[in-house]
Amino acid sequence: MSTEQKIAIVTGASQGIGAALVRAYRDRNYRVIATSRSVEAYSDADILAVAGDISKPETAERVVRKALEHFGRIDTLVNNAGVFVAKPFIEFTQEDYDRNMGVNVAGFFHITQRVAAEMLKQGCGHIVTITTSLVNQPIAGVPAALASLTKGGLNAVTKELAIEFAKSGIRVNAVSPGIIKTPMNPPETHEALAGLHPVGRMGEIRDIVDAVLYLETAGFVTGEILHVDGGQNAGRW
């Protein structure tokens, strides 16, 4: 194993922001473990695909084990996997609740706990999580209580872990996007969704990738919730 290359795990890596993050980290000479439910094998020997449901502890265990077996260490974890459902609060079903809590909360907890244990042994590491600016700035007409419940918890635990690990060499941050042009949002919705941002446009996948990469190199930044949302978090408009 080359001692020059760092190792990153990216969850939710099969498409959209996750797939772009895999490419971006490889462009910076990281070896990458890409995980999602249906991730396919890569021809690049420095990208290891590990399929599985991130809400399950056995998936987290397998991802971390494979990372250590193949690459020997873990330098970065990007908790990108997430689900989003917008509907009136009283219409959420038990299935909606279980899925949101499973992917957004359990998916964060199981893999972050295992990765953090390895980073503590190393004395260094970076954990970054993708949340949403709806947590801080709800929008009329976008009822998203489960996003606030789950992603709001991720914002809170980002700050808690940043303090808990501050003297251990581990930084913990989050990127809080607005609405981004991903496969989750079909083209026919883009005009309406653009109007939900003060700048009058949706975000691009590249905007989120750039934010994650900034945090990756910002050694004096920890406990930060970095809003990349076209001004949503600045206030009402």
C-alpha cells in the first residue's frame, strides 16, 4: 500500500452528489470506498465498491472492514446517503418514518461510530455529512418534518462530535445544501424549485462537491455547518 495516498469512504455513491464525490476524491489521488445499495464495480483499482443498505450495522461493519483490508486506513468519511420526503406532517406513514430514520440517522450512526474508532487509533481523520438548509430555514409549501427531524439531528451531532474529538485530531463538519440538480429532481420541476432560492436558481452538484473539498483541506475548521443554498439560510425573502 502506498503511504502517499489517503483513503475516503463515500456513502450513497451510486449517482448524483455521491458519484461526483467519488470522482472528485480520485482526482485528488485518494483511494475511495464507494458504497450504496446498488453500486457497481469500478475498473479503477483504487475505487472499491461495496454494496449494501447503509441503515444496517452489518453494512457499516463490512464497509469499514473492506476499507482496512484493501487500503489499511480511513482518512475521510463522507456521509452522503440520505432520503427526503416532502408531505404534510399528518400524512407521513410508518414506512416513511422508518426509512428516513433508517437511512438518515442509523445510516450515519453505524458507519460513523466504526470509522471514528479507527480514526481515534490513527490520531487523525475528517468526517463530513450532507444535511439540508430546510433544517434552519423551513420553506412554506415544502412540508418536510422528517427531514428536519433527521437532518436536524445530524447538524446537532456534527457540533457535538466536533467538540468530543477536537483534541483527538478528528474534524467533524457538515454541508447543508439547498435544492440541487440531481436525479431526485426531474427537469420539469427545476423552474419551480429555482424560485425557492433567493438567488433564483437551483444548486449544481459541483457546488456541493466544492464545499466538501473545501472542508477537506480546511484544517482549522471543525463543527461547521456550511450552507450551500443560494441564500436560503440568510433569512426570509
